[in-house]
Amino acid sequence: MNKAIPRILPEHRIPGKIYNCQRCELAGQRNRVIWGEGNPAGQIFVILDNPGARENRLGEPYLCGTRETLQLAAIEAGIEPEQLYVSYILKCRPVRAYEKLRARETCRDYLWEQIEAVKPRVLMILGNVAAQSLFRDPLAEVKNLRGSVRQLCDYDIIVSYHPLAVRRRPNLARYFAEDWQLAAGLIQ
């Protein structure tokens, strides 16, 4: 039986050139830049839409529902948390309204730089926003993309539901688990 449990993954150091990035309006509302977390040498590069809350009101780090749900699905598929690297389309957590398309376009360049540096075996894209941003298709939907391995820029891609969607709609859990099994098959 697998004894791994979800946990707070260590944050990856922010490259100096983006530490004080001012390329979009999120620079004026962020608390900090979140580059990624987990193992930068991990075989599975998980892509979410944007960083969520990472600290409670007292400033203590905690494991949010998104990260817990994705780690539980990975563990169930036989993937250890050490095999994961998690990053985001946006590198800053939005706290109020912003020009979404412009911010995503701006940050996508950083994401591809990051992917090329990590050179993962699999890109696991979670949620419609992440899929639309990566595929540059505003009509892309997880329900039409999930369940198979796709290719993008020589990377194996698996698209699945956002962990929060899975938490809100338990009927999606089966599909989420199937997609993590696909990822596990690619790295074994």
C-alpha cells in the first residue's frame, strides 16, 4: 500500500529576471511571484491556471484543496509527490479583476521557458483556462481533450479537469483518476 500523503511541496526559486516583473497589471496587485513548486527535475509538469492562497491569515503555509486533490490523484495512480513539478499559467495570484487574456499571454512566455528548462516527460494540463492558454484556443474544453495523450512542441500532453472542479463535482473524480493513470503509464 502506498504510504505517501499530500503535503506542501517546496517552492522553486524565482529567477531574478522575473522577481520584479512589471509586464502586466498583476504586478500592481500581487504579494509575490510564485514560479513553481515540487521537484524541478520531476517527470510530470503540472500546469494550473494561477497560484491560489498559500498562506493562512496568520501567514503560515498550508495545503490548499487544489494541491491536496491533485496529489491524492497522483498518489492513487502510483505517482509519488517527488515526481511532480507544479506551475501556473499566471505567476502571480490575482486578487481583483484584471485583463485576463493579456496577463495569460504575457506569462505564457515564462511558462514555456520553464518547461524547456525542466524538460519533463509529461505535461499535465489541469482545467479549461490552462488548456485554452497552452493550446492558444479560447474554445478548448477539458471534456473534449481529456482521456488521451496529445502532443505539443514534442511533449506528451494530458489534459484533465481542474482539481477544484473535481472537488465541487465528484462525478468528475473518475475521469480525473483515469487521466492520472495515463500519466503514470507514460513515466513507468
